[in-house]
Amino acid sequence: MNYKKGLVSVVMPTFNQSHHISDAIESIRQQDYPDFEFIIVMDGMDERTLERIVDGVNQPWPTGEVKFPEIHEENLGTAEAINTGMRRARGEYVTWVSSDNTMTYDWLSSLVKILDAEPDVDAIYSSYWREEGSLMRGHWQAHQQKQLMPNGPYVQGQLVSNENCVCGPAFLWRHELVDRVGDQRGAISHDYDYWLRIEEEGKIGWHPMPLSTYRVHDERVTITRADTYDARKWQDEAHDRRS
């Protein structure tokens, strides 16, 4: 398929994130990259989250084009929400972002620059900030200073030896790579499975500058649904494929 050259498709899946999504949307609105489309997918109907989305997308957007959210009537899981957004994506480059993290203003421009300059690189991720906190009267409150997570440089084959998705929340993929890898799948560790498959299909690069803030709080699905964590399953599958 022919995708629009230079366009970045940013997919944001969200479910019951009314306390965080305003900050997440604002960080996308502030991007200095001139050509992106922002696709929000509500994974289950939630009026308060929808109100925050409407407030955010109705702000003036100096760059980018906002797509009114796709809505799953029932909660199908983050993987399926990402798949819904990716099917609408028209960009040469694609990514997805959690609705409780925030991105730096130069996130897209920094990673596009690398992919434009290095045509043999199919996927690029960056360092990030880790911030522990909680909601205080409906607003995010950090409990301590941000911690830099220098999660690279990437070494070929490193992901299969680690059950955590070390690539972090700031990344960019070529759309052609996504076509080869296919859909997201699974529950909590769908991102780990996907990066394992990316590792088998393309070349991965790393950018040392932190381009996002990963918020650590008690409402993250990795905590509330820890009993469905399925990373070992994907790791075992990857070992079988590679052997």
C-alpha cells in the first residue's frame, strides 16, 4: 500500500483515563512536527473521558490533523484498540501512545529525522523519563524527581532475553514494517510481543535523548490486571520461532 510520505500517524487507545488524558492530548498538540494525524480510539464508552477528549481536540492545533475518536462500544483491550487505529492510519510512519503518558514537543520531529536519514532502520525508540506519582484532587502529582531511563543502545536479539518491553513509550515505526509484523495481540504485554516480532522483521535503532514521561501509578493496567500478564508466553513463542 502507498502511504503518504512524511506523514506520521499517531494512535492513542484509551479506556477510563479521564484523569490523565488531557495532559496526554496536550503533549501531542504541542508537537513541533508539521505533518501528523492524531487518531484516538476509545476502547469502551466512558462519558468523562469523552468529555476530556472533546475539550482537547477543540483547542487550536498549530500542527497536525485530529481525527474524532473511534469508539468501541465494549472494552476489547488495548491491543484491539491499537489495531482499530492502525487500520485508519495513512502515514509513512506510525506510532501509538498511552493516554496516561506525556511526550516531549520534539518527539516526532526527532525520530522522523533519524528514519529519514537512515533508510535501513525500520523502527526507532528513545530514552524516557520515569515518574512516580498519584492523582491529587483529579490532577497528577509527582512524588519524586523524574528518573532518566537510558534504555539503550539497542543490541540485536536483546528483547527475547528480557520479559519487559525495554523500548519504552517513545518510538516510531515505518508503516511497511507494521504491515509485515501484523496486528497487535494479547492482553497486558502485547507491546512486548510486538517488539519481539519487530526484532525478527526489521532493524531497530535507538535515540539517546528522553522524549517522553512514563507515569507510574496504581491505576496502570500492569498493576490492576497483573494476573493476566502474558510476557512469558510471548517469550516462549519467540524462542520457538527463532529456533
